[in-house]
Amino acid sequence: DTGVSQNPRHKITKRGQNVTFRCDPISEHNRLYWYRQTLGQGPEFLTYFQNEAQLEKSRLLSDRFSAERPKGSFSTLEIQRTEQGDSAMYLCASSAGLAGGETQYFGPGTRLLVL
Amino acid sequence: GEDVEQSLFLSVREGDSSVINCTYTDSSSTYLYWYKQEPGAGLQLLTYIFSNMDMKQDQRLTVLLNKKDKHLSLRIADTQTGDSAIYFCAFPAGREYGNKLVFGAGTILRVKS
């Protein structure tokens, strides 16, 4: 069990560019979550997958944000036409689901800075 | 909607006990969690308590739950400098069990040597 991994760990981009982040959950965890954390705040929920199905999306997830989990394993979060307000830490978490427990385990995060 | 409140800052001397408090609004949660975040890092699960318990002890950590007052606390015994971090309480909220976590803003714990 290698834990949740995220890549890249840091990303600096210019306003208007597209960025994509990857999350690899703990193997065999069927639930995967994305959160966003801004300075001085706790993480805020963005979206959630059960296997490959995206089951819930927050109002925070504007049309510029899209997340996928095509084979029910790793997930990607893409932000199109980035804005300075998108600068934040993007955290991924996974859990085993009802059969194996609901506790969410977090990755190290991807810190995004939009110039 | 769901809400979680925490005090923002706590400063203690090394070797003392630390108590971090949290109040919440949603009373339907089955589990309540404590996470630790060190600078620039992700969240590390510290401990959790099931809602039908009022206390849980795990080595230096003691979690107390007062469901009537919707109050959760984390006590760290013999606090060390390595305990300096931000501590978040969190509970699951949503239509489905085990759905998104709602977090407080975090309590910064500073341990002075």
C-alpha cells in the first residue's frame, strides 16, 4: 500500500492556460474525492467518484473544471482557461467505500499558482 | 447547511497537554475525524470517533464527543515540537453515507520548546 499519490506536486502557469492534475488512489479503493484548499481555510469538496462514475459535483466546480476517472483507478482534474482565483492546493483522497470503510486518506496535494 | 467551527490558534509549551476544540451543526454524522496538516503537505488522518462513543483514546491522543452540545475535542498529551501543525476536524455530509467531508478552518498548534 503506497498511499494516495498526486502529480505534479507544484504547478505554475499563466492566466488563460490549461492545467491537468493526476491522482492515483490507494489500490482497490473505489471512492475518489477532489478537494480545494485556499490559504487559511480547510479543504472544500469539489467532486466525488464511485469507481468510474462521477456522483456528486460541488457548485465550486465551474464549467472550466472537469474531472474524469475513466477506468475507475486514477483520476485527472483539468482546469481550462485558468484564473488567478484558481490558485490553491488541490487535494485528492480515496476511501474503500461501504464494504471496506469510509475513512478518506489524502494525497500530498498539487499546489497551483496562476500568474 | 453543514458548518464546523474551530478556534484559530493554540500555543503550548513542550510537555504540556493541548486541547483543540470543534463545534459542528450536522448531528447525523456517524463518524467524526481529526486530520493533521504540516506546512505544504497533504492531510494526515490522526484519529476518528464513532458517533455512539463519547471518548476514544489512542496513545497520546484522546477524543471527546459531546453529542448534545455538538462539541468535539482532541487532547494531545505530552505535546512535542513535532506536533506543531494545523489540525482539522471534519465530518461526512451529503445524501449518501461516506460522502464528502466538511472541514473546519483549522487550528494552528504552536509548540514552544
